[in-house]
Amino acid sequence: MTKSVLGSTTQNDLGPILIAGGHEDVLGGLEIFISRARACLGITAHQATETPGYGGIRLGRYMHSLVRFVRSLPAHKIVWLQYGSAFDLAYLVLAKLFGKKVAVTPHLGGSWRSMQNRVFRTLCNRLLGIADIIFTLHQTQPASLGFPASLVKRCRVMPTFLPEALTQEPVPVRSRGKPLRLIHAARLSAEKGSFAFLDVCAALTRRGVVYEACIVGTGDGEVNAALPEEIKRRGLTVSQMGVLPQSAFFDLLRSQDVLVNLSLQDAYPLTVLEALLCGVAPVCSALPGAEEMAGEAPAISLVQGQDAEAAADKILAIDWPSLPDSAEVIRRKFDWSVLGKQYHAVFSELIAPSYSANAAMKAVTP
């Protein structure tokens, strides 16, 4: 059991932190981030923001969540908002109206629909400007979200959270399996690369590559119905595993060779890092966050967009002996004891009497 850096010896100094974001009845990347952050940092208070329109969540739940959020504010000094939708910015406004210090972590990529509308993006960025500090997940995220210079100055790169066990276990030595084992894991959709995964399988089939393929996750009703039909239409042999508990997922991941993640949405795809720590070679779309990952861990292969033929080329050219070295770089960077110290220092600074908006005016650094 990991001792929290925000535990009893420092909690009185920091004051209670309320982490806000995600949904009570959804388990996606945002919710997993929140769960790991709470475990690593010892944050007990969490308020789901219940973003409307996601997974069929009704507007009424969002309004009820806003009311509960306001009622909980007096007990907290810091609100750490997980910004996954424009609707989440209402929590930022309310927290500032109640005089709270607010840190915001955006969980968006430039390809998200809301970020592609210039007027809407400008409005969201202006609201975001009232935050005390912005924790970006990677260096290039401010540029991909169209942050103005004034907002960039409030940003600080803060690492994401990977499963603690993966950062402690030795990285397995791996060679290509026979047959080649492929996995795609995501909240299934076209934008997340789920159908592009089938394109990659078809490309490998045409090249005579013997492989086994599986898909982990679920999507909305339309995707869940269309995906098996598309597999059947193409005559592919691809197993659908549904949603797996974390332990079962990592057991499965360790038995695979290649993760195919041709997502056009993920700001910073955690599954890519998790795969690498499991000794699995990731092949993913060259979005800015993934490009930054590959700069640190060259074993991550990048392709433009959802180019299935290019992905097949990358899969067949994987340098298997390079995987452990890349994984070790990631393991050191995301060790929970390292992350705990980094976040503790920033939160301590945030509630210091001398802290002001100007204190956050620090350029994004590696």
C-alpha cells in the first residue's frame, strides 16, 4: 500500500482538495485518471461532474451534481477540475465565485469537436483563464487546444497517472509471437480507431501474416452493433472481449505483442504507455501527445491518421529488443513516488499566502 504524499502529515497544511470530474456510472479514461490520482495523492473528496450527452446521461443529473458541488465547496480550499467538456467549466466558475483556488487538467485534444469550432474554443479558453493554474498532460497540448499566450503562461506540464503496479514490476523481454498477437483497447468508436483496427487486420491478411486479434472495450449502441457486422463482412477473425476489470485487462495485455491505437481523439493515450510497460509494442496515430511519448520512448511507432497500410508496415518493422529500454524510461518518469512529490509541491505552492495569478505565469516546461 502506497503512503499518500497528501496524507496526515501534510493534509493540514494543504487543506482538503476536492477533485471534480468524470461520471459515476461510466468507466473511461477520464474516470481512470481520477481514480489513480486519488489513490496516488490520497485525495478522498470527489465530485462527478456528470457531463450531459455522454453515455446517455441526462441534463438533470448534471444540474443535481452542480448543486452538490456548491454545497461541498465550504469544506475545501482547492478544487482540482478534470476538464473533459465545456459543461465542466461551470464548476470552474462556481469554485472561483466561492473564492477557491482552482487547478484544471484538460482532458481534450485538438481533434475534439468542441475544439474545432473557433468561436466556441475561444469562449472556453476565456473561461479557462480564470483558473489559478492549468496542468497540461503534455507539452504540445496548449498549442493543440489553441490556447492564447496569456493562457499558456498559466500552464505547467504535470505527468499523468499509470497503474502503480506497472511502474514497479520489471519490464518483460519480448520477441514477436507466432502467431502475431494484436490488441485494440478503447471506448469503441470510429474516432478512437476501432474500425481502423479492422483495416489493419485486413492489411496484414493481404500480406499473408498469421495473427490473432482481439478488441477490448465497448461503445454506444450503434458501434456495438456495427463492429461485429463489419468483422463478419470482411471475413476477419477478431475476438471481442467486452469491458474487462483492470487486473484481467493487464493479464491479457501482457500476453499480446502489438497494441494498435489509431485514435484521432486521445490527447495523451494512456493505453500506449501501459502497453509499453507490459512489454507490448504500441502502434498509434501521430497526434501531438503520442509524438511527445515517442520522443521519450522510441519503441512507440507512429503513423499519420488512420493509415492501415502504414500501420501494417510499422508492425512488421518493430524493433523488439528496443522495447525494454523505452519501457524503463516510462517507468522512471511515472513512478508514483515521483508523481506524488511533484503534485504535492505544486498544490502547496497554490495555497501559499503569497500565491497569486502571477505566480502561475510560468511557461510550459518539459
